[in-house]
Amino acid sequence: MQTVYTFGGGANHDDPRARDKTVTGGKGANLSEMASIGLPVPPGFTITTEECVRYLQHGADFSDDLRREVTKALIHIENTVGKRFGDAADPLLVSVRSGARVSMPGMMDTVLNLGLNDETVKGLAAVSGDDRFAWDSYRRFIQMYSDVVLGLDHGLFEEALEIAKEDRGYFTDTEMNAADWRSLVAEYEAIVKRELGQPFPQDVQAQLWGAIAAVFDSWDSERAKVYRRLNDIPGDWGTAVNVQAMVFGNMGDTSATGVAFTRDPSTGEKAYYGEWLVNAQGEDVVAGIRTPQYLTRRARELSGSDKPSMEEAMPEAFAELARTFELLERHYRDMQDIEFTVERRKLWMLQTRSGKRTAKAALKMAVDMAAEGLIDEKTAILRVDPMALDQLLHPTLDPEAPRDVLGKGLPASPGAASGKIVLDADTAETWSAKGEKVVLVRVETSPEDIHGMHAAQGILTARGGMTSHAAVVARGMGRPCVSGASQISIQLSERTLTVGAAQLMEGDTITIDGATGEIMRGQVPTIEPELAGDFGTLMEWADRHRRMKVRTNAETPDDCRKARQFGAEGIGLCRTEHMFFDAARISAVRQMILAENEAGRRRALAKLLPEQRSDFVEIFTTMAGLPCTIRLLDPPLHEFLPQADADFEELSRTLEVSIDHLRRRAAELHEFNPMLGHRGCRLGITYPEIYETQARAIFEAACQVTARGGEPVVPEIMIPLVGTRRELAILRKLVTETAAQVFAEREMQLDYLIGTMIELPRAALMAGEIAQEARFFSFGTNDLTQTTLGLSRDDAANFLSAYVEKGIYARDPFVSLDIEGVGQLISLAAERGRAAQPGIKLGICGEHGGDPASIAFCESLGLDYVSASPYRVPIARLAAAQAAL
Ligand code: ADP
Ligand code: MG
Ligand code: MG
């Protein structure tokens, strides 16, 4: 296998391996490609990533093939440039650059001006006619090589330079003249000798191979390993090495260097964007030693800067650069991020790659480029990362507005929220009912806080990670959330809290930013998201190309409306228990739970029936004939139990039983492991009147809305936590009989479906049997993940991050479906369900329904729909389209 590929000059660029990123890395492949389309690229060669892997496997040993091919390739550079490497009279200088498949911080930094030594520097001075330039280049080289290859502390060199300037009374590097640089070089050489016990390498071949080895070795550096782990980059890719003839941006005022984007990477606007510096070399632009200048006249004028733009200062080189931008965009059909250097008026291209961009810019560029005919609709759809849309759907903080940051937590749910601090859920609800905007601040949240979270603009917690209750629920509701802000302490009795050094009271206004985790004093102004325009266009294209339907998980009319605005095509999961948590109803719910017998339960349920019915009327009305899957009551009963003494007292008065008695009954209901306890269809089996009442509320509401003449409602009733066919058979009979009764009473007939959630491994395995009783399956992947992995979502936060860090799980299995494991159960259940009942409707609900990787898996199984929380609906629409392409 060829180990080295040359580019530039007369090199042959036809071998597809030379332009294959997996072989020559991102930088190398693009250098070869730019040269092949005739752009001015300084000649050079790329050592393959395969050689890096080989070298590391063979205990840091270069192969004979590599030595031979590098020698040959160096001759290619020499012949093209007309200089010899190590020639004391007219030396060839090169840069040595690392370049993995994807750009990767942690890899070796570039070494420039390699090939200089005490002799060649004199040749360079003579040939260029510029002593200062030659000695400046040499000192740069010693500094970089010592830092990057020899591993010396760069501070030593910077300090020496500072002292040299101070001694001479200079403020800037540009004041240093040739003699100054020359004496600094002598100092640098002395530093190397002192630190290493050996002189700075004078043999140019030793310099070159030292740098190549350093690039290879950097693949296994700690920094690189950490970065790979965090970004799912395999350890066996290796990095390529690029060796390239130097071009000099530091040869006086007709030379320059710069970086540029072919479009604005933060707004997406079709305008060149970049920075440049006169008389400077590569890293100077980013290093911040001198302030770079604007590229275009327009950008300079907008900024009010008086330093000339490149367009003004070097019009010819700029014109050629602009032509190159157009050529590169047409060639790559994407926005490019470019490095260039001008040496004595001549433009050289040193790098190009697809540029990173904000979500907003990605959207704009995709739509614009499709309109320009640069890409087609499908490509445009694939250009936007669905997850990035999340940033665009929520109000965000006005970047111009001042902020007084008090502390920081985890960015748990995006968006910004301002409001008065409230310290418990009930206060959140009362204040918000009075029209106040509130931010709920808790140590952590639990299911009893749901109504307060709903009422609040945002949620802030002192404890809990990215998958804590607060984080998961807030993301589901589309509420901004900052979790785990450990500088917060709450003094509940005084109704105060401290954030770091700041003392705040309930009622004080704060702002939280769920995208950064920042907590700010007062109200920071926000800007509203733009849902029409480019966003609307891209969504329309996505809808044209997707097969799966996208529904939403929603239980309030507000959420339903939001979800429909975002394009939901129905409800995939309406959790009825959330309706039970409502403050006005909780007392009736408690009566039902604590009742001694069926008669007592029925009395309480009679109070709940009209409430539930009116909920469903609102939801059906809002959804206007779209399918609605309603799940009957699921959570363990104890979640509804009274906690506070006052609650017990109130209940004792309404029920006319003693407090002691109620407490005993509550104790009886205690469960050691409620998630595996008396919940889901087990409630329906033991207390059929609960499900009967819910079914009645649903059918009565459906009749009412349909009778009003709207689109006929087709309710889909979903029985949770089924593990056996018999459970579903019993409850199906109950629901069917209830429907028949309601239809008889109302003298009308409606279509409806009864189905089940598949959320227990047994249900997945027995799907063939269960399908005999079900018209649809909805994969409840939250519980299916818990039960398959034997991992409690509420308790896993403590160790899950360690598991992800150690690579035991690639990602949090509650965020992205464990396709390997849980995915098998889903695939098997889909297959067995379809075999038993062809045409059975299949969908997924739960957090995974809004996760692009999980959505792609659903598409591969041919599921009918995914269901996601309202704010995830656009993400799901785009991800479903991408999966279908
Ligand atoms: P990075 O990946 O960190 O950008 P690069 O290898 O692209 O590293 O280079 C760092 C800097 O050195 C860039 O500004 C680049 O343009 C410049 N550079 C690299 N090779 C050369 C060369 N042969 N001639 C002139 N400048 C170069
Ligand atoms: Mg670069
Ligand atoms: Mg469940």
C-alpha cells in the first residue's frame, strides 16, 4: 500500500485514495483536491493514517517503505520549488502539519519553517534579501519545534522574548530588527542546550523525522484520547502527516496571512467573512498578538475600524481570493473555512474544509444554497443537525443585553426564562394564576412538583444532573431548566435563597439560561424564535420526504396547541395521571386512593369524571380529528398520597374518618419498589372502576365533540404496563363494554382503537399473543429501558455519567435508545406483533421519540410513527426525513 501521496506542482492527483479522508486525513485530502482543481497550493506530501497506525503498533518504528517514499516525495517538493532541503545557499523550508479524518484538538500543533539551522538561515537571508525576515523565521521555528516536538515549556522562550524587548525599550515584536532576532536565536539555542543537555537539532533530516514522529505520537496523547472519548472517535483511525513547502506571509508589506469563511458562519448570510494580517505568519491571526483586520470593505465599514481591509489594501490578491471562494463553494457545494497566505502579492491556499456554523446559519445556508441550485432539497435536509433546531425553537437571551451572572449550573433544558423566584410548586401555581411570571427554584423536583413546573417559566434546581427529574420533565414540557447549581442554598423557612455570594428573596426576579446554565439577577431581555422563513421552508421539505408520522406527547390543551404549531400530526401519548396531579383535583384523587372499598372509590371517581371529561373535550377539540392515544392511569398510587399534616387534616374532614385511620391506610399503600409495584394495568385489574371511569370520560368527551359537528374523534385507548395477554383481554372487555354503554346512552357510534404499551420485556417477547387483543402497540421505551437494563431512571443519575465516561454505555440509554439491547426487543415485538396481526399500528413514545439516532432506528423497523414532546416535534420531523432519505 502506498504510504505517501504528493500534491501540488506536477503531482498526479488521480488516485482516489489521495482524496479519501480516511487515508490522507481531512487536511491532506482537501489539499490534494484543491491542487487537482488548479488552485495555487504549495507543493507537499501526505503520509497516510495507515502508516500512523502501523507506526504506533510497531513500537514507534518507521517502515522502510515510508522512509523511501518520504525521500522521493521530498524530491517532488524540491523540484517543484527549485530549492533543496538543507541547502545552505538556498534552503527549502517546510511545514509539518497533523491531520486526522476529522479536525481534532489535542493533536500536534503545526511546526512552520522546518529546515532552518545556523547555516541555512544565512542562505535564506541572502536569497530573500531580508535579514530580519530570515532571523525572525528561525526564532519562530526554534520556539515551535522546541515546544511541540522537543516538549520544552514554551514559557521559557516567551519570557526570553519579553526580556529582550524590555532591554531594548520595545513594546511590540515588530520593533525587533534583524540583529535583535539574531541575538534572541542565540539565547533560544542556549535555553535548549541547558534544558535538554543537547544542542538544538541542526540536521534537517533529523528535524523532519522528529516532527513526523511527534505527529504520530500525538495521536496517543492524553489530550487526544480524552477528546476522542468525548466525541465518539475510534482510537484506531490514526492521523495523517502533511509536509508542505513554506510560503511566507511575513516577507514585508506585500505579504499577508488570513483565515476566511465563504459565508458568515454565525448568521449564514452570503457575505465573505474573515480576518487577515499584513506581514505575518500563520498562527499570528489566531494567537491574538496583533489585532487582525477585516477582510472586506463592507465588514470594516460596519465595524467602524480605520485599519484597511484586505479588499482595500491588496485589491488584486483579494480579487483572486474571492474568485477562489466561489470556485470552492461550487466544488464542495458547501460553506468553506479557508486558510490562505499571500507571499509578495501571490495568493496561496493552505487549507479548506466545510466550516462549522451555528444552527441559525446552518438553516439559512441550507435553504439559500438549495435556492441557488448549489444543492438539492434532499441535501439541504441532510445539512441541518436536527438537535441543533432545539436552539432555535425557544426564546433566547438578547446577546446585546448586559447580564449580572450570579452562578452557574448544568444546561439541562434549552431556552431562557425570567420571572419571580418561587420556592414551591403551589406558590408557583397561585402566583402564575394571578398573572405573575415565576421561576421555580427547588433543591430538586419530584412528581409532586409537576403542576408548579407547568406554571413556571423556568426551573432551577440545586441538585441533580442532566437526566434528573427536573431536567427530563422540563425538556418534555419545553421549559428552560438549569439543574445541579451547587452554589445555591435554599432557606425554606425564611423564604430566601443564596446564589454564591448573592442573597435573594422569594419574589425577586431572576433569569436563567438553559443553554449555558447561567443564573442572572433581574430580567434579561429575550428574543423570540423565528418559526416561519427558513425554518418553515426546511420543515416543509422534511415533511415531503419523511415516511413516519410525528405525533406528540401532550396532556394539556396548551401543549397540544404548541405541538400542532410545531407540526404534530396527533397525540402519541396523553398521560392521564398528569390531570390527576392538578391541585384542584388532588383531594378527590386522594379520596379515591384511600377509600376502603369500591363504593368509596366510586364516590370519589364520580367527582373526577366531569373534570376528566372536560379535559378530553378540550384536547379533542384542539386536536381536531387527529389521532389521540390516551393512556389510562399508570403511576404508583403512593405518588398521590398526602404528605403534609394539613393535607391529612383536610382529607379527614371531607371523608369524615380519623387522621389515624388515614395514616394507617397510607402506610398500607407504602411500597418498597413502586416502579415495579401496584401501577399500570395492575390498578385496572384490581380497581376496575378507575379505568372504567376514565374510559367513560374519554368516550363521553369524544361523543360530545363529534356531536358538535367537528371532525369525528377516533380515540386510541392505551393500556399501560401489560405483561400478559390475559391482562389486556380483561381490560379490553372492560373498555369495550364501557364504550357500548356510552354509545347506547348517547345514541351514537364512534370508531375507537384499544391497544397497549410495550414496556416490559415479557410483553415484547409475548407480542404475538398480546397482539391478538391489540389494534396498536406503542413502545414505551422509558420503562422498557428501565426494565430491560434493570436500571432505575430516578436512581441512575449518580453513576450513569461514570458509565458513559468509561464507555460502558455509548450514550445515556434514557436519552438515546440502547439499540443493541433494548432495540432487539422492539424489533422482535414489531415482527411478532405484525405476524399475529398484519397491519397493527406501531409507534414509539417516551424521550427516545425525539432523539435522532433512535428515530433512525424506528424508521429502519418501519414503525408508523414516533411521538415526542412538543418542542421535539420539529426535531423528530427533520430526523424522520433524514432517516428516510
Ligand atoms: P491547524 O489545524 O491548527 O489550523 P495548520 O496545519 O492548518 O494547523 O496550520 C497552522 C497555521 O500555519 C495556519 O495558519 C496555516 O495556514 C499555517 N501554515 C501551515 N502550513 C503552512 C505553509 N506551508 N506555509 C505557510 N503557512 C503555513
Ligand atoms: Mg488550519
Ligand atoms: Mg411507562
